[in-house]
Amino acid sequence: MNKVLLTGRLTRDPELRSLASGSSVATFAVATNEFRGNGKERAEYHNVVVWDRLAQVCGQYLGKGQQVAIEGRLQTRQWDDDRGARHWKTEVVATSVEMLSGRRKRDYEAESLAGQVAASEEAAAIATAESSDSGDPGDELQETASDDEQVLVLA
């Protein structure tokens, strides 16, 4: 029986390609840890290939650092290069990929950047509104105080 079950993290974003035949293929690597005892562990890296609709889903939703569970089979390919040297590559051909860590890391980064942009735009709008209310445009820094807090506003 040729069956592989892996749980690990993506070491890079999936590379999605479309073949001339119309099929989609995604490739990526997954890092797993082997715990050896006495607090020691060793990382192992596995090349993964995914085909067709599952490849499209992986290319769209997976990202570097995301934790996944993969089920598939081992496949070894061999070829001869231009110099006549023979090469072998063993890959996991995945039949099932389960996302264990939620959304892509890139989605969190995009939301974070969008929030920062919105906050800076809001702060700029407030500063512009307050500076237009200021009587003396020559002041570089204006201090305003409320009951509980003291706020410095750029004018």
C-alpha cells in the first residue's frame, strides 16, 4: 500500500501552473518535525504536487507558514539531463489537503496594512480639520487638554 499522511507547515507559497492540456498543477513544500527525545527534533522537507481543482484551491487559499494536513501517495520520477546524468525526485502526490491554521498569512498582512492605511488617513483628516480651526497658522505644535487627558496635535 502506498499511502502518506503528513502534517506540517508550508515553506513557501504554492506555485500554480496551467498545462497545455488545461489541467492545473500546484507544487509546494511542507516542513515536518521529527521529535527524537531529550528535547531534540529534526526538520524534514517534503515536495508536494496537487492536480486539477484541488491545485486551484491550494493556489488560491494556501500561503507560506500555514499548517496543513496532507493525504496522498509517494511518487518517484526519473529523467536524464542534457549531459546524460540520471536524476530522481520523490514527491507526495496529494489527494486531500486540509487547512489546519485558518486563513492565509497574506490575508492577515493585507488586513493589517489596510487597517494602518485607514487609521493614518483618519488621523490626517482629524489633524487637517483641527489645523483649519486653529487661529494661528504659524504654531507648529498646539497643546489641547480635556478633563482626563492631554493631547498634542500637529497644526
